[in-house]
Amino acid sequence: MSHMKVLAIIGSPRKKGNTMQVVERIREQLLAADKELDFEILRLADMDLQICRGCFSCFARGEESCPLKDDFTFIARKMAEADGIILAAPTYAMGVPALMKNFIDRFAYTLHRPCFFDKSFMAVSTVGGMMGLKETLNQLAILSAGCKSVHKLGITCSPVPIPIIDRRNEKQLRRVSAAFSRAMHKSTRRLPGLPDWAYFSSFKIMTAFKSYRLHCPADYAYYQRRELYFFNFDGHPVRRLTGKMVKILMGCGIKAMVKDN
């Protein structure tokens, strides 16, 4: 039986900063729950991940068409092999640092073509003050599309010792780590709710237009292989009916707005 794998991707330029320390505490918690867990840390500062050119090739023709030849394929393979993905970055100027922002840009094609359905996801951020933590966590969670569970951990790292904050941080870290571990060990995928149906249906409908097919053949091919939803699931007739109704309603609205030759 293969061991569970967690990949923590750290987007901080500092080697031993607050974010790394928090990730190491998460690792301790996860290993306490599963001693055979394979936990790997990957620092973007150590990777050759060139700045995204905004050429749109990954969206239009597929991620393999990216003109940049660097560690992208290596990182993508590591993510594909993991059962749990942790994206961690400090809060700089109300958002993620440049290293992590570039990582998000390079992997943004997964927003069009989700692929992490069997993975649990955790967004982790640290902040020295009181502002920007929520915004940073939301930025990190952008790449959680399709994941079976999504968890967020925001840690306030005061420059002076404040016991009440330290206790709150530790309690939150233990709680989120435990929830992440439980979700990761579940074999079932998360079934779609209304936002998921709308997400899928909007792309399914848009990719059927001729102009979209011509500009984004990779998206078109992806959604051609999927009829009802991103993945197949048995049973749940009411949920399936909901998905069909959402698709019909959204189809009427989108087709009324789009003029496609």
C-alpha cells in the first residue's frame, strides 16, 4: 500500500521565515496523525520558474505548449503525485509575494481545466500585522479548483510576544491540520453544489461556440470529453437533475448575450 503524499510549496523568499516555521509545525501535526506520511517541502526560491509572459498558450493550446523551459513540468508532476497540496506564502503588501504570484500565473490554466479532484488543498499565510491575511489566503486558494477539500490557515506573527495570539495560532493550526488530514484520507470526491454546476456549465457552454473552439482548442477538447460534470459519479439523481437545470438556464442566458458566427 502506497503512503499518502503531501507537497508543501512555499512562496517566501526567506529560508527560515515565519511561513517556513508554520509549515514545519503543520508537518509535525500531520506526521503525528500518520507516521507513514511522505511530506515534501518545495521552495519556489530554489526553483527555476521563469516569469509568466502572459502569452495565453497554456489556456489556448495546453500547458505543454508553454514556451518557457524550466522547472514547471517538474513541479506539475510533483503536484500530480501528491494526495494533499499546501500553498504557503507570507502576506506582503496585502497579497502574495512575487514568487507565489508568478507560480499562480503559471498554473492558472487549471482554472479552465481543473485536475486536482482527488486532492485536499490547504492555503497557508502569515502576517506581521493585522491586515491582508484574508486577501492572501483567497489568492492562494485560487488554484484549489476541483479539489475535494479546501482549508485555510492564517497565522498572525506579532513582532513582540502576545500569549493570547500565540495560543490562538496554535489552536487554529492544530484544528486546520487535523481537518486537512481527515479529508485527505477520505477516498470520496466532493460532489458538486450549485457553484460547481455553474462553474462547469459556463465553460461547457462557452467552449461550444465556434469562436471559442478556434481560440482555445485545449479547453474545447477538455470539455468535449466531459458531458455532465468534471468527473463521473453514480447515483444522486436530484443532484444530477440540478446540474442539468443549471446548464439549461445558463445556456439560455449565455446564448442570448453571445453573437457567434
